Amino acid sequence: MFLSVFDLFKVGVGPSSSHTMGPMVAGARFLQSLRAQPFRASGLRAHLHGSLAFTGKGHATDRATILGLAGFTPDGMGAEKAEAALAENARTLTLNPEGLGPLRFDPARDLVFDYGPPLPGHANGMVLSATDAQGDVIYQQTYYSIGGGFVLTADELARKGDEDRTDAASQVPWPFASAAEMLAMASASGRSIAQMKHENERVYRSEAEIRAGIDRIWQVMRDCMDRGLATGGTLPGGLNIRRRAPGLRAALEAERGMNLTAPHVINDWMSMYAMAVNEENAAGGQVVTAPTNGAAGVIPAVIRYWLDHVPGASEARLAEFMLTAAAVGGLIKHNASISGAECGCQAEVGSASAMAAAGLAAVLGGTPQQVENAAEIALEHHLGMTCDPVAGLVQVPCIERNGLGAIKAVSAASLALRGDGNHFVPLDAAIETMRQTGRDMSDKYKETSLGGLAVNVPNC
């Protein structure tokens, strides 16, 4: 099993990797397949199902779908050009993707939120269609946005299941598919988790590409955090949620150097870093999936805590943090899920906290066993967490939840480093428990905004 660090950490746009980035990627993929067809289409349609329908408007899925069908992608989207394309569509009711346009697309008629049963493959399903001059469907594809910006067609999803069951041979030198295998390989080879992950990455990328890619990931994370720390005002969407990160920053910086500051105030710094990222995400800014947009603040916050507050921290070891975190994230995605629509927020913030705990334990000198223990502690204490965004917006409780996820990650790493790596509950058991819990959890609590805080807190 191999999942690249650059698959888990992807540059994109807010507010949601599954509901914003995924539909945009699906739209762009549909255009690419349409270009290969022998006929010429006259129009496009999109049907959103499951969680994409129930919380799509709050997650800007409608905008993302239109932009994807106009040819935009999350990593290369310019805000001004995107807004111009949306305005042009509203005015002309057409889209003009390169090599295909103009194509009829009236959002009021051709973009359908289907609130019936979800499609069979995943809670985040969408059907994209091309039509002829008479409006009849001449080409159609079903896509699933499976979390973290990953998108599969229905056929790809079926093949993925076959590959998982047969454990298809991997070309990487350390193809661990479980934490137990990871620890066994580390013990036999004398390598750290980050070293094994790095050697796996080298099969597909040069040393310079890996370094440049990780540097870019951190730069985008840090820029996002800095924007969030400097930008005040109110978040879009109608809840009138005030951005809090700038105010927290001002208060904490004013208290610096005061002899009476309580030690627990460091938790406020971690929350501030995480909330800055997720306030930017909620506003539709550029973020890095870590492993999702809804959990994008946890890992950057823990890295910033480590770099700015821990003696001896250095960006020279940033790759070690990221590679270790990605190794754990890959195990979670492979064996359970990182999708809130599939397993609740335990799969998003819980996964991010486990990844951050592992990365921090590694750069603080932890053994592979201590790193695995740190990830297990963090994930175990997010088990059962629901995904219940108020009004379908990635704001309440998502923004604060990232701060608490960062705090739990640091606590988990610290606790694991106080031990020798031996512990009762293995990480594999926590991951499997998360999968089973998500399977048994009511759909009301899996990013549909039909239960939990979403129905018990006024939406306006």
C-alpha cells in the first residue's frame, strides 16, 4: 500500500475538500473524458446526491461544480477568473471550457440537489451528463468525492475494492498496509517511519522534487495561517460568525513576557493557529488538505507550535514531520476513511490529530513505537465524533474543533514520549474501531446537517 505525502497534502481552496475541491476535480475530469468522445455536446447537467446535496450549498458545492465544468481545478484556480466565469454563466447560461464550449448550463435547471437516497458507492456522489441539441443525455459519468479531494468514478471505486482485497503488489520498498506491518518493517530495517516513507516517495520523485514539494506545502500552510491571523471581519454564509484569530493574536502577544501568565495559555496559541487556518478555509481561501479541508488547521497549528515554542525545533526537520504524518494518514485512509460524510468528524479532525501527534512525536525524538502510540492516543480520543455543521457551513463547530484537535495531538505526543512505546490498544485497533463506528453511525451525524448541533443551534 502506498499513498504519497502529496496525495494527502494537496493545495486547494475552501471550504471543503470533499464538497468543494472534489466536485471541481470531478467536473474537470468529466470535461477531459468528454473531449475524447467522437460527438459534440451541446449542454451539461449535474446531479448532486447524499451529503453533496444536503450540505452542498453551505459548502459551495454548487459554485465548485460550475467552476469544474468550466475547466477550473482547485490547485490552479485564480479567484478573479473564477468569479468572472461564474458571472458569465449567470448572464449567458452557458459554460465555455477549453475545446468544448459554448455549452448550455442553467444552474436553476441543470444543477440538481437530489435529497433522496445517496448513490450506492459513497455518501458523496454526483452524476455529470452531457446533452445534445434536443437536451437528451448522450454521455454520463458517476463520480464519488471520497474525502480529502480524492475523486473516483464508479468503475474506479469498484476496482479499488478489488485492489484492496487482493493487496495488489506495490513498487515501493516498504509497502506497509497496517501499523503492525509498519512497526515490523521499522524494527527489521532499523529505519524510522519517516525514512521508510521517504524511500517509498523516491520511487516516484527525485530528492529535489520531494524537498520542493514539502517546502511548498508548508509555505501554503503558513501563508494561509498568516492571512487568517491578519484578517478580521465576519465569515460568509449567513451565520455572522466573527473571525476570532486576529483578536486572539493581539491578546496573546500583549500578554507575552508577563510573569503571571498561566502555563495552560499555550493551548490558546495552538487554538489560535488552527482557527486562523480554518477561518481562511471557511472564507474560501487557499488551504492545504491535511488530510481534509475541514481538518486543515490541526497539522499546521502543531507544526507552528513546534517551530515557535519548542526549544531546538528547526524547519530542517519539517520533512520528517510531514512524512511521518503522511504515513499514519495513509494507513487511516487505506483501512478506514478520512471522509466526514462517510465516518463523521472522527475521520477528519480525528485523523488529522493522529497524524499531527505522530509527526510531533517523531521530531521530538520518538521511536517508531512511540510515534505509533502517539497516533493511537490522539485517534482513540476522537472516536465517535460526529460531523454536524450548523447550516452546512464549515464553521460551527469545525473551526474551534481544529484547535482542540491540535491540543489533543500535542498532549498525545507528549504522553507517548513519557512511555517506552508499549501500550495496550494498537493503532490498527483504533483505526478499525473508527471504521466500524462510522459504519454504524446514523447518517444524521455524517455531514448532512440533519442532527446534532446542526438542528439544536439556531441557524441565524
